Amino acid sequence: MPAFDFEKNRKERMEFVRKWAEYVRTHPDKEWSSQQKDLIDSQLKNANKKL
């Protein structure tokens, strides 16, 4: 099994942050905040199912 590539993982996370920041800058607050709410709500719902 190959070793975990921490540098590759860091670069991928930074690229995601850059893309998300660009999305937030170029889309209305109402649009992206609604998407965040939907994501968080679904994560909470899924977490509650595991309890």
C-alpha cells in the first residue's frame, strides 16, 4: 500500500479553497448560503441516523 501523499492532499485542499472563494465572490450570498445550508442539513440528518 503506497504511503499517504500529504503534499498532494494539501495542494488539493488549497485548490478547493481557492475555487470555493472564487465561487463565493462571483455568486450572490443568497445562492451560496442556501447551498451551504442544504449541505450542512444533510450532514446533520445523516449523522443523526448513525446515533
